[in-house]
Amino acid sequence: MTITHSSPELSPELLSKLDGIELTDPLGFSKVMAPIMAVAHYRDGAWETPRLTGLEPMALWPHTQALHYGQALFEGMKAYRNLGDAVPGASALLFRPFEHARRMNRTALRLGMPELPEQVYVETLERLVSALDKLVPNRQGQSLYLRPTMFGATADLSVVPSTEFCFVVLATPSDAFFTAPISAWIERLFSRAGPGGTGNVKAAGNYAASFAAAAKLGKLGFHQLLWLDAATHTQIEEFTAMNVFVRRGDRLVTPPLSDTILAGVTRDSLLKLGPTLDLDMREEPVLIDEVVDAARSGEDVELFGCGTGAVVAPVELLGDDSGLRLPLPNREVASRLRQYMLDLQHGLIAGPEGWQWPV
Ligand code: COI
């Protein structure tokens, strides 16, 4: 793959877009979009070098491929303020950016889109975060959320892959997604993913396909769906936008990666960190009925979600349409893991090589 064109320097005009922007609490999520984004086009078999430009509406033909056939993906990442001295000299830290680059490329290939070189992906994020340093919040748990996106940009209604693509990285200063334990609804009607489908990649359509099922959550007062396997609706797979872990006694179990489970970077990080924190981490199928029965009988059970957005989110209530309303009072391990991850992400403690990426 060849990269063409060189990247223009940050102009004073571009930087002036940041003038007058102050971070005021609450930041929320996606309330304030950073006025600078990164953009690159793929044409004639090559990516141009991503360039920083002002945030502005994009002109797309109504017959742009992504709008009709969903040839679109995204990644979720965060730039955290460096609050410690584990990574000296860095103003902000990205967490395992090359893992995200690799996952984006797996998604791109699955959807018939071209890979972007990992180095280009990471350098683009570095340049964007560096330009937006004043929008990286200073408080632990807050972040500059980054949204790399790629979509098929060819204007053509034929059911074939695009030949032109667009890579965009947006940024938005954000609060922690969840600051209190959440409730989860066991989804027994709809399914998130099927064998051979796109459940293991970050296809935009996976999220659109969850909206009808998730629509009831607000009315019921629940936060996230807990998806089960499509074939039997007996095994836990994922939450709406997070991987899932269950702790029973000393064991922490998450479903093994398959073509219906997203390879979460936080999921992988917890699996790798767990043993260093004396936790017994397993990748095994988890039956929803066993978790419910164990919690009902007073066993020491925890259920939590994990993902880039949520970090680690303990679940305090499980519900379903049979009337189940099951409190889950334990959250010691989830809370400990959440704090550990945030300490790593903010550079307060040292992590494995390459995990805390200085900007
Ligand atoms: C993530 O946690 O990885 C996300 O992409 C969150 C997003 C769906 C809001």
C-alpha cells in the first residue's frame, strides 16, 4: 500500500479554532465536538496522508455506498491526561493504540475496505491529540474520546464494495461513561451476532442492529442489554457496547473470542493484568442461568462490563421480561479493576511495554 501527498503543517488559522473553547463540567459525551479533525481519502488504490482540518459538514452524494449498504466501521479510543510519573514527559496518553489499529484493519478487511498502515493510524492520532491538547480534560476518568471512522465513499448503488474510502478521526472531551453501577437487561428476543457474521468486528451496522432491542431500556430504567448467543439464548456474549466478565468466587470468566464476540482491548488488557493482581482469569462459555441461580442462592457473584468507553462497569441489577429483578450487591473486584485501569491509563502506575502511548 502506498501513501501519497505530504501532510501540511498546522496552520495558525486551524489552531485559532481552539480559541475561546473552555472545558466546563459536565462534559457529557459528544456534547462538544473538537473543532479539528483528521481526514484521509483512499483513491486509485492508495491512502493519502491524513491531514488535520477544521470540523465541518462533509458533502456526500445521497447514493454514497456507506449510506445504503453500511460499508462503515469505527474504533473507540481515548486520550487521557498524564497525571503521574510512570511515563515522564508525556502530556497525554493513548492506551494500546496499535491494538486499535490492528482491530480497525480486521474490521476493514471484513467489510471489504482497505487497511490503513498501523503506523499511519497511530501517527494520525498523535498529531490530532497533540493539536487538541487543551481539550484533554485533567480529571481522572475524563478523557478526550477519539472516534476513528472509515466508510465506503463511492457514489454508486451497485451492490459491490466502494473503490473510494474516507478515514476520519473525530474527538470530543468526555466524562467517564459510567460513574455508578449499571443495570443490565437479559435480551432473549433479539440477537446481536450470528456465526460467520460481523459480531467480532466493529462494523457500524452492529450498533444499528441493536437499536430496536435497546429502545425499551429507557422505559424499563435499564442501562445496557446483555446479549446471549443467537442459537440457544443460553450463553452470555456481550453488553450493548462492552464485553462481559463474571466473577464467581476466585474466578473471573469471560466468553472466549469467537466470530460473535468483539475482541475488546480492555477485555484483553484485563485478561493479561488479572494474574499480576492475583486474579484467576478464564475464557470460558458462561451460562446466564448459572449466573442467575448462583446470585439468587447468595453465592459471591459479580458481573461487569468492560470496554474503552466504559473502562470497567459493575452491574448492580439484572432484569428480564419474565419479571426477574435480581440485585447483584458485590462489586469489589470490578471496582478494583476499574481503578487499576484508570491508574494505568492516566500514567499513575507503569504498565506493560507499549500500553501507555505518550503524546
Ligand atoms: C467502546 O467502548 O469501545 C466504544 O466504542 C463505545 C462506543 C460504542 C460509545
